[in-house]
Amino acid sequence: MRRREFMSLLAGAAISRPIAARAQQAKSYRIAFLSLIPGEDTTLMLPLLARLHELGYHEGQNTTFTYRSAEGNAERLESMARALVQDNPSVLIAGFGTLTAKAAKAATTTIPVVFVTVGDPVGAGIVASLNRPGGNLTGLTDQARDVQGKRLQLLLELVPGKQEIAVLLNPETPYSRLALEEASAAAEQAHVHLRVFEARTADEVAARMHEIVATRAVGLMTFEDPLIYSVRANVAALAARARLPAIYVYKDSAEAGGLMAYAPDRSQIYRRAADYVHKILQGTMPTELPVEGPTRFTFVINLKAARAIGVEIPPTLLALADEVIE
């Protein structure tokens, strides 16, 4: 994204500014943002930018923003993180996914880092513990207890009985292991068999989807890391072509044609990340900010997708939805 476009996004994010923030006009802050997925600055980041603007951070007035994206190429993350660190930002934000946080951690032990959505920050070795992160990193996790069980329960409302459910995941992501453990426990209680399909590249995602279609699976769960999230439209299209009911993680997947999505409200998570940035810029150390989990969840149903695959959504399920895409 060109710098001019990024600056204009931030400038238009909001119009309010607290009086306390105006008093800080003499100070100047440098905020850097590292992204793995393409276009994060024009999609997921918008709530974060809006919240920073509300808190009094304005490009060209008291803040300089630098955004860098690996455009889906994880191998570029470490060099990009080092380049951002060389500019000595006041704080570095690690965007969606575990790999961005790991790259930031490898690049600096002194500059404060706020990660936005890491599924298992302890298991990934990013922080020592959720309550006491240690080091120079803290931030937000989008993992919550029982969320995978809830997603499986919602899917089984459409395909009840002792069935085989396919699970698509990237084994390179620590979050996937944690999510699979939770989903497996829920499946055992429901007497449902989970069949796992692993993909490490976009080509493998497509290949695994074709394999899933050829099985006896009656439903699909995806564990969306940056890889699977980046090809969400293709996954939704393949599932629809096979008339396979599926539940995805993020609302974006339902908007891209997926049947259902259930996950923490990512807009709230990104706004909270901006609050963490603000606290650090005002003097709070990362070690003083526990890693925060999600508190708000959204359930989205795409009725257009349901009609396309010939699935009738039960009224009880529709009543649970926070949003219905017509």
C-alpha cells in the first residue's frame, strides 16, 4: 500500500480526540506495523487505526506510521521486522497471526511489541505466561476456552448424528494444535469422528479440499491461520461446489461465501490492541500488561450460501446468529 493512501485512511478513521491527548501534542511517536497477510492495512487494521485516532494519534501531527507487509510470504517477515526495528519505533505492532509476533520477537528485545491475534502465545514461545508476559512483548490472543466446541456444536445443528467431520488446518501454526485438542475433546463427547487434513501452502489447501470432497465427511471445520485465511474465498467456493456445510472462524469467510462463522469479534480485538499501544506510549511497560483474551464473539450465517448448497437453516440456529447475510 502506498504511504499516501495509508495516511489518508488514518486521517479519516475518526473525528473525536480526548482533551488529555491534546495536551500531548508536543510529543512525537513512531508506530510501526508488521503484517503477513496482504491488505491488512485496508481491512483488519481499520478498527485499530480508528481507535488510535480517537486516542489522539494523528499522522503528520504527533505520530509517524510505518506499515510493512510480507504479502503472504512468511520468509520475508524476519527481514522486514529487522528493517522496522532499525527505524527505532516507539512501539511495533505485530499483525494477524503467530508468525508476525515471532518475527518481531526475534528482531528486538528492547522495543515494545504489541501482537494483535496470536492463538497460543505461550505455546509459541512468544510470552512466558498470559498474566506475566515477561520481556518486551504483550498483546491479544483470539483463543478462548470452549470456542472450538461451540463451533462444532453449531455445525452439528446442521448435520446431526454420528458423523465424520473434516478439519482443515495448517500444522505449522501452534494455534492449530491447541484448537484441534479442544475440538477433538468436544467431538468425543458428541460421538463424532474428526478427520484432519493438513495444508502448509495455498496449493496444499486446494489439494486437501479436493480430498475432503472425496471423503464421507458431512461437514467441514477450518482453523484459520494467515495461510487458510488468505485463501478463504477459494475454500468457501470449493465447499459450496461440493454442497458441504462448513463453519469457518472469521466473519470475513462468511462474507466471502462461507456458510457460517463463529469467532471472537476481531474488530474489538484490534481496538483493544490500540489501547495497549496507547498505554505503552504513555509509559506502561509491556511486562505490566497481561495478554488479554477475547470477551465478545460473533456468529454469522450466510443464507445465500445455504440456499446454494441446499441447506435449510433451522430457526433455532438463526435465532442465535448475531448477523445474517441475505
